[in-house]
Amino acid sequence: METHGERPRRGRPRDPEAEPRIRRYAVQLLLERGFDKMTVDDVAEAAGVGKATIYRRWASKEQLANDALTEMFDIQIPDADTGSIAGDLLRVYTDALAFVNSPRGSGLIRLAVTEANRDVQIASLYREFLDRRIKLTEEALERARQRGEPISDDADPVLMVEWLAGVLILRMLTNQPMPTVEDVDHLVAMTMRSITE
């Protein structure tokens, strides 16, 4: 009986750089134009891929936007596990303040301020960012308790995330300078006072 090898796949081989390139241009166009004016056609053209390449990976523009912004946010402000809650906060706050003082970070805050109240899809993207960061903060508090750190029973991960996000959004709304990395020790000290016994 004659056997045959696998039939060769038709078409061009998959480009391993396509996904990161698509995400990069999706973020760029979101920050430049906002969600409504960013189109999958424009992302495909900027990334040098066909529209079908995007839809094979993301079922909708909403999923692409969510994935692209999530990846950017997580790269810029990764989770930290330094061995103490103060160290974790110091690392996360330092990364967050460096990011919001960069062109991309200030663009992301501006997008939140200008679009989230008007566009439920943008609002849901930001809600997902906050929910993920709240979960990471909850896990950091639990790690601290397990290490025996004096974390108060009423330490609230929701308020821990929302107060810093609120400061950043208020600064953008009132056209005030963002807190900088030089302010990080003060912000961590304020947080530590609110979560320790």
C-alpha cells in the first residue's frame, strides 16, 4: 500500500511577527483616534497584513482593542512579587508612574478620560484593566498575610487600585502634572498606612 506524506499547506506560511505587530498598530491607532475611528482595515494596512489575518486571531474589533491595550498595560506595569507588600507597591507604583508620564501612558489616560464616559466599549476595557489589577492586588495582600505582615483585615484591594487611578484621572481632567517616580515613596507610605494594623 502506498503511503503519502502530509500534503503541503497552501498559501503563505504564518508570520510569527504578525500578532505583536498588529497589537502595536492597534494600540497606536486607538491612542491617536479613539475606539470609534480605529478600524480593522486601518490596523491591517498599518501592520502590513490582510484583514483576514486579523479576524483569524480576533473575532471583533472590540477583542483586538482589548487584547492590544491589555498587553501594553501588562508589559508596562507587570505584577510584582518582591517578598514584601511595601516592595510590591514600590515596584508597581514606580512602573505605573513612569508609564503615565510617557507619551503612550498619557495617551491611555487621555483615552479613558475622553472616551470612557461616552463609549461603553472603552469603559468596559478600562473596567477590565481595573478588575485585573484589583485581583493582582488582592493576591499581593494575601501573600503578605501568609508571610505574617501586619495587613489589616479591612485592607481593601478595590480602593487601593481605584484611589491611584482616581488621582491620575483627576490630574488629567484638571490639566495638572502627573505624579512622578520621585513621588513614589510618599504614595507607597500613604497606602501602607491605610492597609497595615
